[in-house]
Amino acid sequence: MAIKTHFKSTKKLTSIKPIKKVSKAKAHEIMELLCKEYPDADCELVFKSDFQLLISVILSAQTTDKQVNKVTPALFKKFPTAQKLAEADLNEIKEIIRPTGYYNSKSTNIQHCAQELIKNYQGQVPSNLEELTKLPGVGRKTANVVLGIVHKIPGWTVDTHVQRLSKRLGFTQEKDPHKIEIALQKLFPNRDWSKLSITLIWHGRRVCFAKSPNCKGCPVNHLCPSSLI
């Protein structure tokens, strides 16, 4: 009989009472340990330009980076620039990105995004949050990814992993992504925001799963207010 090594618990992470917030000092200690655990944490999307990164992040909604990376080589080979994507046949885009899910809305978003880039930005991706978030399919999360990776402008990428972990680790009790972003901005130095975002995302993908988190294998279980051990 095989022995299961993945830790599971019958306890529940959620309760009627919100998870108690940790002190700023403990929050910094938690993040320091996580950064040591994932020193190579980086964006896992494959891209060759800021345009390709922007489109890849839009496609990553409600799916995995791994799945996006499976479709983008064909997409960018066929439509390598904003001009090409803006002029593409929409049904052809849909067929290429179908495996990412929600392909009807995603194909429309990325084509409209490309069209806006051509119309208002000479086909170039803007380098500030205000202009980026005017583009179809681009919210603060997507904009902060592009700004942090391409332009080295610090920002919190509040995706589903960061939302989940920021509450589990006691960093904030907020539920709205923008409010979570503001709370995290106040808690950590702005020079570290992009790095800390990616570190939390890596931890969420590898250990602190939405269901059955591997608390036994977590390097911060002794500090985490949600730990099941």
C-alpha cells in the first residue's frame, strides 16, 4: 500500500471569525522566509516583448501560466505584433487560444487591446498604470505585472494566489483586490512589491493550495495564523 506524502487535514481554514492580522514585524519575517524559500521566483509566462507579455497576462485569467504558454507560441508566430493581431480574423484567434478557456471574451479582449494600441499608442505598450488600465481586458493586476517585469516599476499583482495568501498569512482582512493591494502597499516597502507578489504566487502554486494546503511542508507554518499543524 502506497504511503501518501501530501499532508491533508480535516480541519477547515475558514471560520466565522476572520483570520487575525499579524504584526508588521511578523509579516516582514514571513516574507523574508518565503523569499529565502523561493530565491528564483519570477514570472512563469514565456514572452519576447512587452506586447507579448501583456497579451499573455490577459490570457492567463482563469487558467494557468503553463496552459497559456502552450498556446502563445502559435499565437505570436501568427500575430507577432499589435498590428497583426488587430487585423486578424477573430475566429482564427479563438481557435488558437481555445485551450485557455473563456476564449470568446479573451479573443475579443486581446484584439480590442491590440487595436487600441495601434489607435492611441503607435502600437507600443504604455509604461504607466493609468494608460495601461484604459486598455480592453487590462485591470490593475495585469498592468502591475507588465510594469513590474518590463519597466521595473514596483506594484502588487493581486491575483487569486495573492488574495488567498494575504488573508491566510494575516497580512490583511480585506476581500476586494484593490483594497488588498492598498493594504499590502502600506505593509511592505515599495521597492519590494513586484518581487513579493511573485514570491507569494509561487508559494500559492507550490504549497499553500486553495484546497488541502501543505502546511506540513510550509516554511512559515510556525508564523502563519492559518496553519493547520
